[in-house]
Amino acid sequence: MPDPISAVLPIFNCCERLARHLESVKIWAPQVEEIIVVDSGSSDGSLELARQTLSGFRARFLHNPPGLYQSWNAGIASASAEWCYISTVEDPITPEGLAHLLETGRRYEADAVISPPEMRSGDGSEPVDQKMPSNLLAESFRKACLESRLLERSEIIALLCGMLPHGLLGSSASNLYRTAFLQANPFPADVGHCGDSAWGVNVAPFAKVAFTPKECARFYCQTRFRAENPRVQFDRHRQLAAKALAALEAETARHPETATMLGWFRATDYSTSTLWNWLAEQDDYLRHLEAKYQGGILAYLQRAFRDEWKKLFKKIAGRKSVQ
């Protein structure tokens, strides 16, 4: 009998990468109750490849307009098993890892089970030194010889709200969620690629979260988000911080511990936002200088000379009109 897991597989024009990913999916596919493929209008053969590869498994297919977290939520809303796993392309999980997440979730009756991913290069060929917060927490667990456990409320709030725009959630392909909890609390789709972090701050005050230091899946590090300038990062940080404050304030009356963590968050958020704003201002200034001296100092002097002549002509024209 398969495990009570609905695996959501969102795809959109990723045929080449999907072919590699489906090889790993076929390994654990027999142990899940269903696979829900959510296609957002692929035109490169991704949907046809998924249909062909998963034809012998319990798979069904949905169509949803483009949008990363919108696709996730569409698959989650359709899920029927007790647990939900989100299989993002090129972030493979092992059958043993999926079984471990399920066992951990059942043991602690958790709403979400978080594990650190094994960090790999963009093509998955080699390990990299880049780490997510979940990797750092796992290192601390191992140093203390700790195994999986249910986190305290204050720990959950600190780990999900204290590292914005990042958070403990990391890669959702390394985690397992209780389906009913996800359906009641879908992933926000209004914060760019930070929907995982936004979901974390929304549920931090009341979610039951278990953590395991075991690396259950791999995460292939991509570089497409690193080009964001500090101003964009600052704006996103403020957007997520506002969500965190709203979530904490909503639960403060019911849980005294949340009130304490609300005060903690306000204090740390002030320092963090000040730093982000300073970085953004420095970046704004550097971009201003780059634009100002674009083409070299000679080109800058020519523009300045031209602008001064324009000002002078306007001033002379204004005097003549008065006369």
C-alpha cells in the first residue's frame, strides 16, 4: 500500500531539465498515493514528456495559468492524501528521504517537517559551500548530537521570521506538509520568489513544525536571483516583515509566548531594516555615479558643458522676453 502522500509536480517549459528530474521521480513514485502534475501552458513538450514518463504511475494532470506559487496552490488544492510533497524540477528527493519525512511528521503530529537540502551546483554535478538556514541549523543539531524534534513556538517564530527575506523553510522540495494545513494556508503569490518565506511568517505563530537534520533531498543552486540589487531586497524585506508583524499581532492575545516574540521581532527588525536600507542607499548612489559618468570622464564633461549652455541660453531668453 502506498504512503498517504500527494506529490505536486509543477512544470512550465522545462523539458530538458524535466527529463532528468523525472528519472528520480520514477524511483519514489510507487510509494506515494498520487502525483499531481500542474502544467502552466508549456509549449516545449514538457507536458507530453510528463504524461509519457508517468503513464504507469498514479498520476493526474492539471492546467493552471503561469505563476510559480499559483501552480503549487492549484496542485495542493487538488490533493487528496493526508500529506503533501512539492517536487520542484531538478530538486530530487530519495525514497528513503521521503519516508523519513513522513515518519517524522507522524511521530510529532506536525503540520510541516523541514529538512536541510544537500546543496549542489546548478547542474547537480558537485557539492557547493553555499548554505541555507536549514543547513546551519542541522550543523548545530549534529554538534549537539540531536535528532529530529518538534520545535517550540518561540523557536519556530525566530527561525521563520528572524532571517528575512530568507527563512528556515529553505527548499520546499526538502520538506513535507500536512495537506489540510496547506489547503487552509496556501503559499502567498505576491512576494516574487519568496513565497516560501512569506508562507513561513504567516504560519509561524500557530504551526506545529518538526525539524530533522537529515538531508533528504538535493537543491541545485541557481544564480538567477543573485542579480537583484539591495533596493529590491530591501523592499522585499519590508513586505515580508509587514506580513510577519501582522501574523504575530493576530496571535498575541491567544498566546503569551507570541507576545514576547512579537517584542523580539520588532527590536531585531529595526536593526535589520536599518542595515538593509543603508545597503540600498549605497547601491543607489553607486548606480547614480555609474549613470553620471557613463562613457568616461570626457563624456561626462561634454554633457555637463552642454547642460550649462542650455541653462545659459534659457536665462538669456527669459531676460529678452521680460524686456
